[in-house]
Amino acid sequence: MAQTSVDIPQLKFNKMSTAKYNELKEAGQLVENEFYITPDGGTIPEVNTNTNQQVLSNDGTNLSWRNEQVGYNQITNCITEIPQDIKLEINNGTITLKAGSKVYNGNGVLKTTTTDISSINANYDGQVLIALSKDFDVLLTGFVPGETVSELPTSTASFKIYYNTTDKKCYLDTTDGWQECSLPIALGTSTVSSWVSIDQVFNGFGFVGSTIFALTGVKGLSPNGNDSLTGIKKNNIISIENILTYTCPNITANVILDLYANKIAINSQAFDKPTTDLIFFDEINNYNYAGLGISNDIWVGSARIENGKIVLFNPKHPISLIDKNDSSWVAQQAMPSKKYINLELGISGTVYTAVANGYIQLVKQATDANQYLVAYDTNLPSTTVDENTIAIKWSTSGVNDVLYFPVRKGQQFIIGYTFGGQTIAFRLIFAQGE
């Protein structure tokens, strides 16, 4: 906890105008080891390079030690605020949207709920998108991931939620035709008789079909270089005032969600400063790059696009402080999560790049004893293949076997094998912290 002047003996704090401070400084009348606070919220000037001094915190009123202060001077390229407009809970197999929740369409707030609205099931066994009817206080569900169109087709009772880019509204395709609804508020898993889980609440960011959306009230810090004298990280504040949407092209790729002041987009990430149309975060110089130019944006998450549809959506949460005592939570961030993406196994010796921190799982069938699965880390400095080995498995008979090992984002690795049977699974399992 930051100390105050009451807790620190034999130190004196002088509160004065900036003009008065500058007058004393020019006259050489500043007293060594006394602290000077000005009302403009600036930092207290250096008076002894061997003293770990105090600075004004970002609220401009409290004092905190420099090595304890966490604020806009230390963080960057992050979300700082997401309004919790959608209040959704599950209890005994029933999902309830609580009174006071705000739901949206592409033009703005669709409605604010005045009563609790509940649903006992989706009448479906699996994962669905959840939305709120425009005309009735009823929760609607549609098959994942939904559709994006510029004009509604003829209704076929597909029970998909369609986002119409022309009028910026959503519609559920029902047996009674089109029913206008909100942008999806969540992903949930149901059986035919009850709800199993709320998988993701779309506060701040969400998706439907090929369209990603960002809701009003999201705020964050866009990197803007370092201060030339202090090295402190500088930022531009981005605040979303209107609902932003972006419709993905017909591609298959892992992408970064990229938030600007007036748009949201997707981009492919480079792991070094790009020379083509990729994005890169230069952590040392504190800039985001889009291609060759510096970009005023924030990386707000990641997604998996397959044939233009969003199949995996992973927005970031607002930045928060980590308590040193919360060691169990910190350790958990490196553990495997339930999220994964499937990979395609190439020929033996193929090089792969991990798109996230996590774990590689390869399950393959052997056809005889003494066949192998092996992984090599191409980034290790060793000159011999054996010393670059990070995981290996030998078969004892013609059965399925597993190669499982951790990878860091951007790490390149090689998979070699002589297992001759079918590939059961080859995937990247995301770490909890991703």
C-alpha cells in the first residue's frame, strides 16, 4: 500500500502554485529532500537521485511511491473500461436477464429492461446465441454463429439470427417469419430441458455471423511512444461513443481484434516489425504498427475466422491490478483452458508457429512398435537436433498415443513422426490467460 506523508517522518511536502515552484527553482531556492506538489497534477521534481520519491497518483490528489504507482504511466495498448450493461445470470437451469440491462441493435440502445426476463431452455441440445426480442420481453435463441446479409432472404425457419448490414438490425428466422431482435447478448449452452451454462456475455464486444461489434462506453489506451526524458509510456485515450461494426471478408485465419476511435477491424499479427499489411506492437518504443505506419489503435482481443464466419471469439477484459497474494490465480493463467483451435498436420518435419500461449496436443495412431512422435523447438540455440527436442513419444504397439507440450505465442516448432496411422487430433489448446 502506498504511504502518505503522515507515515513518513522527517520529510516535508510543500504545496504551491506551478508559478511559485518555477520561481523558487530559477532562484536556486529549492530545498534538498523537501517535496514540492503543484496543483496541475504533475510529478514532483527530482531532488535527490538516490531517493525513491513520491509522485501524484493519476487522480491528482493522493501520493504514492513511484515503484508502487500503476496508472497511465506504466500501462498501454489495453482496455481500461467496459460497461457491464448486460446483467445475465443462471440459476437451477434457468437463465435470467436482470432488470436494468441495456440491449442494443446496430443503431444504438434497443431497450432497457424494466423487469427480470427468464428462459428455462433453448429447446435445443448445444450452444446458441442469445438475444432479446424487440417487441416482447422474451429471450430468443439462434444457432451459432448466425448470418450476415445486406438483405434478408425469404424466411425458411432456420432459427438463425441474421444481422442486416443495410438497416443495422438483427432478425431471428422463425416458423412465423422474421422477428426483430437485439444484437446477441451472450453465448449459452442448453439441453432441450434446461440451460447448462452461460459461456460468454457480450459486454463491450460480441459477434453474429460474419459481423463483429463494439458497444458504446468501451475505453482504452492506445500506445503513443515513450517520454524522451523519463521513458514513461505515453498513450492516446480511445473512447467509443457509437456502436461500431465490422463485417469480415470470406477468409479463414486467426486474427487480432483492432479497435480505433471510430471503427473496429481485424488484422493479422506480425511477430516482428512488418513490411507488409500486418500489425505489430513495438513494446520497446511503445507503438502499434499497421504495415509501415504507426497506428492509433488498441488490440482488444483475437478471433478465429473460417470461411468468413466467426467461430472463436476472445475479447480482452479491462486491465486490472494483480495482487501478489493472489498467487493461485496467477498460476492458473498458464494452465490449459477449454478453448482450442484445430491445426492441420503436415508431413514429418513441417514447421509450425504458435498463434497463442498454450499447449499443443497431437493424438495419432501408430501402426507398429518403435514408431515415434517428436517436437523440436527451432528457437533454441543448440546446434544438435537432440538438444532441441521438447517432447517425444515412442510407440509400443499399434495404438493411439499422445504428444503434449507447452508453447509460447510466436514460438516456432517442428513436428516429426513415423506413426503410420490416422491423426485423431492436432490442436492448440489456449492457456487460461489467453
